[in-house]
Amino acid sequence: MRIEAGMTRGDEVRESGHGARMPRWFHRPILAGKDLREVEDILRHLRLNTVCRSAKCPNRMECFSSRTATFMILGGTCTRDCAFCGVPGGVPDPLDAEEPERVARAAAALGLNHVVVTSVTRDDLPDGGASHFAATVRKVRERLPWATVEVLVPDFRGDLQALGTVLSERPEVFNHNLETVEELYPRVRPQADYRRSLRLLEAARERCPEVRLKSGIMVGLGETREQLRRLFRDLAGTGCDMLTIGQYLRPGKEQLKVERFLAPEEFAELKEEAEEAGIPVVVSAPLVRSSYRAGELLEDKGKDGRKVVDRKNDQGGRKC
């Protein structure tokens, strides 16, 4: 039996700081150790932000303990105020021209084979920070020429020139999250636009056919199953290769409450429906996040048979 919106399975829902009781499958062991401390020391020494810490990701300790992190560039203050996000909003600091080099140094110190770079949204910048993304990818390539790079970008207000600036550096993965269904954008992402985000993904596919196109969504904000099915079809229509689906968790009292916690078997159903819609690689589970185990996801060639570019033998031949 499929579960539709409004039905519950598993633990009962009860009010708490998240808006509902945290089900048992969210309980995680407390991790500590040399690697975790070393990652935190590297990030602190190089004065770098991570989405892991800024967005209060529940997988932060696991990822740090595995010597991985998702770097968040363009400062630590976002110019938007999305109702789900724990990243601070306000007036950002001026761009730090040395930040791309420090990201590259951190990636090298951690020995990363797959480097994920995301950012706050910077609507105050003429190109939305696209040139800073490009500089960061270049610096990472200089220090880690064989590593794959994934960029998780904002919508650049639909500026296709900014998109081209990022794609010109040939990241292996271009990620832009839809976050939620179109009907919830006015409440969840009032300064964003669902159709604009779809157009950005479509343009990335048209301009750079070799790039792996990726997106991510949260569930538990009040969306219906039929709304999710429409989203899956919309994403498949852009040529999206990879999709992550995870449970929304309230980062603080200022953000939206959780409407419902979905059970693990519901996430399995969503994975099946997204694949049926035409998205080759789908990872769907309560604690999945957009950059969670991103390198492993890239290694999954998917059902389309496409291969990741071998950077050791690529010699700069692929252009976007």
C-alpha cells in the first residue's frame, strides 16, 4: 500500500522543538576522534565556512569523522531569508579574495577525491558570486588536479551569463536544489522561483551536456504525493541525472515546523516514483542531504550508462 499525504506510519507525531516528535530512526551515535578534531582544526585555521555547520546538518559529525566537508563560500551571511534554512541572513561582508585558495588548501589537507563547494545566496553581487565559484574551482584544480568537483549553486537570479561562468570551469557535477514543490515556494522560499530554478537546470544541460546534473529536495513541509510526482516529472524534463530526497528538520525556532516525519519505507516509495519519472540515480532516506556522501553518489554510474570523466586522461579537452 502506498502512503498518501495525511496518512502516518511508524511513530506518532507529537509537538516538540521540531514541530513533531523525532522518530527513532533519527537517533545517531555520538562520534568523536582524531579525524573529527583534525577537520575542525583545519576549517578553523583556514577560516572557512561549511554548510555542514552553518545549516546545522544532522550528518556533520559523521562527515567530519570521515574527513569530508562541504565548503560554503561567499561568506557566511545570506541575502535571502528562506523559511527552512538555518544559515544566517542579513547584510553580507565584502568578498574575501583569498577564500578560493583557502578552500583548495583545506581540500588538499583533507585529501579529498571529490570536492563539494556550495555558497550562500549573494543577490548583492552583479554575478551572484559566479566568478568566485569559478575561482574556487580553479584553485582546487591546481592543488588537486585529479579530484572531481561538485558545485551546488544558488539560482543567480536566472542570469545565464553567471551560469556560463561557473560551467566554464567544467565541474563534474552541477547541483542546484529545488528544495520543495512549486506550490510551497511562497511559504518556504519566497525570494526564489520554482520555474526559474528549472530553467537554470535546463540551461546547464544544454550548455554542458557532459556535466552530471543534480538536484535535491526536502519532504515533511506539507507537500502532497501528487505534488512530488509533478516535481519528479519536471526534474526529469531538465535532464537531471541525480536526485537526493531527505527529511526536513527544523534548524531553529525561527524556521518552519516539521509538518510530518516520513517513515523510511515512504522514502523508498519516493525513490521508486522518481526513477519511474525518468531520473536515473535517486538517493532517498530520512537523513539524506544534497551533498551527503556526494562522492559515492557520483561513482554510481546510474542506469544511463554515462561515465564520469577521467581527469587523469582528460587533458582539458572537454568544454562547456
